[in-house]
Amino acid sequence: MRPHSHKILQKVEQAISRQNMFSKGDSVLVCVSGGPDSVALLHILVQLSPKWELTIGIAHLNHCLRGAESDRDADFVADLSARLNLPCYSEAINIRNDPAFRKLSLEATARKVRYDFFDRICRQNEYHKIAMGHQRDDNAELMLMFLFRGSGPLGFSGIPPVREGRIVRPLISIGRNELVAFLNENAITYQVDKSNRDMRFLRNRIRHETIPYIQACCNPGIVETLNRFSKIVRSEDEWMNEIIQPIYEKALVSTGKHRVVLAISALTASPEAVRRRVIRTAIVRIKGDLLRISFSHIEAARELAERQQYPAQLTLPDGIRIQRNKSLLTFYQVEESLRSQRQELRCRPQSFFYSVSGPVERVTLSETGAVLTFSEIPIGSCMMDNLSDKIALLDMAMLKFPLFLRNIQPGDRFSPLGVAGTQKIQKYFIDHKIDRTERRQCSVLLSGNEIVWLSGHRISGHFKVTPSTRRVLRIEIYQPAHSELA
């Protein structure tokens, strides 16, 4: 290894030792996409493996999203494993056909399928650790994404070097440019994913536009600053979780599989920040993580506990429901099919609340079975869109993300396009002769506290596309065919 490469090896070795990522004799599954980060990780771990007597295997998942390019990456990883004489576990899974895609965004579905694949390979082949190629720039980009989406402290804690004791990220203190220099210095080839230049994705805009702008105008060391901040927040978050545990246990009335019951009096006796963390703890107990649970969801749960109207219910992503009666707040998780939930809706309306973080999003309302898709489209394509009440075109400059989807509540008002002033949604239903069954299945989309769209019916005139509009958000709502719900 040349001098620069030797320095990289030293930094990674120190990170592994400092975080106790490996024990002597561990078998490690290295996740290799074919890109520079994962290829560098693989070669570095091969070089460092004698120190911990590691047994190394390679895992590659083809998401089938980029056609021939995806297949090319899979072939590249297979050739790489053959050259290094390492076992390779490779599969192709079209994530658009995965059942999770009915409920999650494309990015969230890909993440779920990817981790499920890695976990399965580990179980079948007895690997102790999963090594991933996340590095310092990834962490900085993720922190800015969470900042722009309104995350709480959990988002600012960044990417953990070690998660669940088995997922490790040895490159988390190394920068992207350092890794590319390591590869070039040692004549190691890698693949380039063209989708990483697609500016429709928020992460790419942050990587190629926002961070370079901040570096040029405000802080050349912004990546290091963000990583230092995430380290501080993560350590303080761990400390606060230790403090919260006895408070959570004091409020806990009962617990079981996928069910937690808290005493409202004990919960509301604590400061507001403590209530949020107790609610987070309850959700983690029944869900296992906080994926897709945003700050707005936690706030909605806190407000549910504090309001004096009961009984009441709140629905969060992944089947999480929170019920409030006079003295108890009950958290539980349901795993019903969408069809059965739609059947239940015919009997009684339900409260629900969903957060929409950006234009590349797909949301399934489990209470109604409706699916909403969100995408940013070129301004010129608006005229070509086959418009109907099921499609809304909105001026993105007027919107404040995250947007929120919820059930209609008594007294809701909006400013329907073509109508002066505001109007009660109830009056709109009466004027347009919308029957009661359809009313129960309607939802509203909000930007801040203002209703943007009575889904499937009319947008607010405040958010319409005008000649000065530069970015357009297209939303479509539909009911899947029965075959999709099965």
C-alpha cells in the first residue's frame, strides 16, 4: 500500500477498535453495490482482516431499478468476488413488485428489502456482522435531509457507527474523496451509478448543490462540522434515553406483544420534551424502530394525550395505532389486510394522520385503502396531463414540507378553487351531493395548518399552478384493484 492508502487503513483500523466493531474470529458479510464506497470498504477489510482473523463474504442485491445498469453492477460484483476468492451472495429482487411498495416510498421499500436480504444471508450462512460502506459525507447529507424535513434530535444523531451490535460502518470517519483517492492510487476499479446525479432526489441536490454552496459561501468544513454535531447529539441522546427509562416505566400500566398502555396522568405530569421521548419509547417497544415515524407523528400523539376529548384514536405508519380514553393511552400494532380495514371503515370512520416528506413518495391510507402518489413534474407537462378530480397539480413554491394527510374533522374549512373565500367541507359535500359512504373515505392534505386538497375532489385556489409557477407537484389518488390488496 502507498503512503496515502496506509493512512486510510490506519484511520479505519482506529475506528474499528474505538467502536469495538469486530471480535477476533468474526465472520463479516460486506455489502457491496459496486460503487466506490463499498468497493473501497471491501478492499480495506481484506487488508485489515488478519488483525481480527476475519472471515469475509460479499452480499449484493440487484434492485432491478436501472435495467441493464443494475445487471452490469451485479456482474461487476460477481467478478470482483471471484478475483478476491471470496463467497458472493447475489440476488435480483424487483422492489416495485414487493408487497412493501404498496405502503412505503420507493426509497423506504428498497431499504427494507435490502436489510431483509442481508439479515437472511447472515442467518443462513452464520455471519456475525454486516459491514456497510456509509462514510462521512453520507452522514452530513443525511443530517441536512433531516433538517430540511423538520426532524427532531433523533435525525441529527446521524448514521450510527454500530447499530444493534451487528451492523457496522468502518468508513464513517472517512470522506468520499479520500476513498476515491484510495481506489485510484491502487488502480482499483468501481462502478458509477448515474442515478446519483439525478436532481429529482433531495439527497442528490444536497450533495451536488447545497453542500458545495455552503462550503463556498459559509463554511468550507461544513461536512466535518455536521459530523461533529451528530456525534455530540448521538451521545447526548443515549444519555437522555437512560434518564427516560425510569420515567417510562413509572407511566407504564401494562405491556405485551405489540401493545403498550401508559397512564395519561403520569405522562402529562412530565415536561413536554419528556412526554415526546416517553411516546417514542412506547412506539419502539411495539414496532422495534422509529422508521417512518416523524416528529409530526410524535407531536400528534402528544396532543392526543393532552386533549380532553375522548375516546379518540390516531393512526401512524406501519399499522401503529394509539387510542385514548379517560385515563389511558394505548399503543398497539395491527397487521390487517387493506381489504379487511376497508370493510371495517364501512362500519365506522377512523382517525388517521400521515406525514409526506417530499415529492418522491407513495402513501397507502390503511383506513380507506386509497393510495396516493406524489411526484414533481416539469412545468410544461401540466398541459399534457389527463386531469381529473383524482389528480391535483400544485405550485411547490407555495407548499411547506412535510405535508400531512388526515381524516376530515368537524369544522374543517378550505378555499376551493373557483370559489371566493372559504367554505366548510361539510357544505361542499352537500352542494356536490357526495354520499355519506364516500365522505367517510375522504382525506385532506395539509401544508402547515391549511388544507391544500380535499383528496379526490377539489384543490385550494391558494396552491394552484399559475403562469409564474416553476415547480409542480403532481398528486394522484386511486383505489387499488382487488388483486393488489390480496
